[in-house]
Amino acid sequence: MAKFCRILNFSRFSIFFSSAQIKAITTGSLPTFVEAGSNFNSDEIREDNLISQLMKNGKKVVFTGDDTWDGLFPNHFHRSYFYPSLDVADLDTVDRAGM
């Protein structure tokens, strides 16, 4: 068990969390109109971001939730539990898994 641990819970009332919104949360930048078109093709975030900074400072990041994060931050998590983000028949699994 880790001596120091912090759980950060991001939750939304919307069922859709776009890659542009994730980028804005982790980098501190504002999403642009052009990025709105990349919601379904998530390229790795290469600019300075919270997840990379945690890794560079020796922190182990564990993630559970939407698999969009895997496309944005491949090989960035110490441990991860991704769930399909575009399964229209299942609107609850990702929300319940993240709690």
C-alpha cells in the first residue's frame, strides 16, 4: 500500500466526454474548433500535461474509465482499466467502474 495516495475523481453529468475536453483538463489549454473533429480519432497528447508531469516526477498513475484516455496517453499509466467509450448499448459501465 502506498504511503501517500490521492484519488482524483472527475465526474460529469454528460454521457459524452470528448478528447478535446480531456486535453483541456490535462494541459490547461482551451479546446479549439479544429480539435472538435478529432473526437473519434484520439492522437497522443505530446504537449506538456498533468499525466506526463506526474510520471516525470516518479508518481504512479492508476486509471480506470473511458478508453479515450488510452489513445491520448498511451503507456502513461502504471496500471489501467479501460472500458469502451462508444458502446451505445451500455451507458452505465464506464460510470460505475470509475467510482
